[in-house]
Amino acid sequence: METSNCDLKAIVEGILFVADGPLTLDRLCSVLEEFERPAIREALSRLADDYAAEGRGVMLAEVAEGYQLRTRPEITDYLKRLNRTRTPRFSQSALETLAIIAYRQPVIRAEIEYLRGVDCGGVLKTLLEKKLIRILGKRDVPGKPLIYGTTREFLELFSLKDLKSLPTLKEIQNLAQEPPFEQQEELPLEGVVPLEAPPVADAGDSTDVE
């Protein structure tokens, strides 16, 4: 039995509504195998247009290289009244470390500590536990240091479509919705020559958070 495009749009909307995270187009196509890929893409486009045109409290967002139904940023303050939940909280050291990894990945601990000027073992451990970064492997140099990169959870948390959508460190602080930190120089995330230094111990060797 054939299904109209209108029905397909409703099906896609329902799937996105019950999904526990962003769904890629490939994932949607695997679930809706009886439909053609262009038809599913068109349903997503029409769904996004409907939400935008009607000014609803929900929108279709492209997040973490996928699609997800999300509440509109403009109504965030009202939603907080319902749940009274705490917003994600990050220390300054965690934000700096996360920004360095995001912009310079793949990166090793020694390079991060060179840019920050302090030990970051504890911060790396915390970010790993929160699944905001992951270990990509080991660099083929003496000591075999671990290589770090960000995760899909990182993209989802900061409402990023992909790594090309990365904001500045200051914008990340605003996204975290924390009070402004003390004024300080921004990290030299661009144009920094990679560090060539003796191997540094793996992140698990330190537990203190900066």
C-alpha cells in the first residue's frame, strides 16, 4: 500500500518525537526502508518549514549530524519554571580544555597542557566521564600518548550541526548559561605550532580538576 507524502511527514515527525537523540538521514532511511531517500529528505524539509511558519514552541533542528525535535530557545526561561532543573555547569578549566580539543582535534594531552599552561589530567578524566570527549587512539611517537577528540554528545549538548558550526570560547560560555567569568585573554587556538615535547603521562594518572 502506497503512503502519501503527507503521511510520510507525520511518520517522520513521530519517529523524531520518540527518539532519544538526534537521528541521521541514514538512520531514518534504514528505519523507513519502504520509502525513497529523496522523499524522506523532502518530508524533513517540509516538517521544518511547518514548524517555522507556524511559530510553534517546537522546531526541527539539525544537531550532531542528525535531526531532532527541540524546544525553541526563546521559550527556555518558561520551560525552566516547569522542571526547575539545573543547567549544565562547567568550570573555566573544563571550558578551556574542551575548546582546545574541539578546535585542534585530534590532539594529545601534552599539546593541551602547552596551550593552557597547567596540568589537565583531572579535567580530561571528567570530560571523558561526561562523554563529551573520547579517545581516538594513540599517536605513533615515543610514549604512545592518547589522542583526544569530541563526541556526538558534545555536538548535541551545544546544539551544533557538526564541527564546522563550532562557536568561539566566549559563545560556549554563553551556551553553558553560567554567569560570566573574569575577563582574561582568549586562548591562542589558531596558528599555534604543535608541541614537540617528551611524552606526558596518560590522563588517568591525575584526578585533580583544575
